Amino acid sequence: MRTSPRRPIPRRRPFLNSMSYLDLHREVAQDIDAEIETALERLGPLARTTRSSVAKLLDHRKLRHPLSVLPLLAHAIETGNPRPAIPLSAVHLLWWTSACYLDDLADANGASISGELTENEALLASVITGNALPIQILLEQDLPSQARSALITEILNGWIIGVDGQIDDMRGDVRSASRKSVIETYRGKSGAPFGMITAMAAIFSGTTAEKVELWREFGFVFGILWQIFNDQEDILSGRDEDLLNGTVTYLLASVIEDASPASREHILSLCTAAGRSHHARSELAGLLRTPTALDRYRAEIDAFRAEGYRILDELGGDETYLPVLRHLVEHASQMLLEPDLAPDLSPAVVSGAA
């Protein structure tokens, strides 16, 4: 089914083959903001307070990485033109703004918008941001009814699967954690939202049902890579929020799974104490950064990256934009951590084959 946006979006100057996803974001950022501003205006005069609250939430929760380019790239690879997917980039940004706020709320990291919104006000604003506004944007597109219905179904399923994965993450039991169990959780809490938006871009482009499913699988794999990237950023920040909150990350599950029985019990005792003890968090963070642990971690990241590339090779498409998306996959696949060689954090604490 071929689709097109409700209002014509003019083409701008063509990009050079050497462009990056950051170049693309700079080119369209104002248009994405304008799409969101239009959606806020559609709330009308009877929703002045809601409109103001959502605007404050969006301003406060600006995302650090411009992943709103993902649907643009998926659409461009199918059609040669990213710009018709700008409404989907707005949907993506709204969805993640809401989800990130709810994640902070679940982690009890202080979820009020300082000086702007109370916690309860921000919670209500996040409901509108991630649900009503994205659906409103989709309803405004000039699409066949079947395509519009499919896009709204993607939003609904994205929330359901994403929340399911987030709840699994919150309930994660470090004693039963494994690489497999964590990846299943990551496919839900991070993979599902990215699979949602890449599938939506494919539907929007008018491609085949088979390609829609392939794009969804690409989004799942990208989401896993991005969650691993996010896990590393948390460690590098020095905040160690995952250890503080008892979150079972892929790296932690890998270290536990590969440990000898004695080492495993020591690691688990550190996990138990990490929420209240800076010393336990520090020692545990060191164990996650031993050369042995990180060598395995690097190899596993490389395997996920290779799977992302394999799917892109199978998808094929526009040769201007495929390299840009491969570059974004490469960015998400970075190995950010380096070994911690402190004497009391010897890699001998963990065992297992390379």
C-alpha cells in the first residue's frame, strides 16, 4: 500500500553521499519541532494547561541522541526520500520523551520537573505526550484507512510490548539472570519501540508486508544495541544507576553466568549490597570492567552489530541512505568501556572460557 503525508513536504537540497545521520538530523530538526508544535496547537483552547504542561515536559526531557532520524532513514532507504516520514520522527520523539520520564519515575530518580511541574503533573503530561499526541499526528496524515489503522496498531503494540519488557526489567532477579533472559527483556523494553518505529516507516513508505516485518526485526536488533550502549554510558557517567537500582544489565548477567561458583556468590552478594553501599557498587563496577569480561562483551556486541548489518543487506534499498543507517548502527555498537586494572579487582575473580 502506497502512502503519502497529508500535506506536501517540499524536498530540500539533496544530501551528499558523505552525509551522516547527524547531518540528516540538522537538516530536519526544525521540521520535526514544527510537527510537534502543530500537534500541540491541535489540542485547542480548552486544553491550555495540558498544552503548556506537555511543552514543559518536552523542553525538560530533551533527548541526548538524535534517534528521531531512524524512521527517516528507513523511509529513505525504501523510497529515496526521508522527508515524508517527518511526522513519524515527531511520533518517535514524543514516544521516547514519555517513556524516559516514566522510566525515571519507576527508578525513583526524582521525577518532578523542577520549578515547572509537580511529579503528578508531569506524569499526566507524559500520558498525553506518548499516547494522544502520536495518535493525533497519525490521524492527520492523508493515508488509506488500512495504512492508518496499521500505524495506530503499531503504536498500541509498541506500548504494550515495551511496558511488558520494562516490567520484566524491574522484576529482574539477578540470581536467575542469564544472557538469554536479559536479551529477551531488552527486546521488549528497547527493541519493541525501535521495531515499532521502523515498521511504521516501512508501512508509511508503501513497501511489502515482508519488508515491514524485516524492518521490525532490524528495529529490535538496533534496540538491543542501543540498550547496551546506554548501559555503558551509565557506567562511564560514574552514577552507576543500574547497580544502584538493582537493574540486571547484559554485562552483569554475562559476568555472573561466566563466573565460577565461588566467584558467583561473591558477585551476587555485591549485587545485594550495591543499593546501599558505595564500596559494593565500586567493587562490582570494577568486576564488570575486567579485561576478560570486556573481551567477551566486545565480541557479543560485534555479533549483534553483524546481525544488524545482515538485515540491512537483506533489505537493500537506496544506496545514498543505506550507508547512513549503517553508520548509525556502528555508532550504537561502540565499545565504550575499558578494563579497570586496579589490583583489588583482579580478573581472577571471574572464570569461564573466552
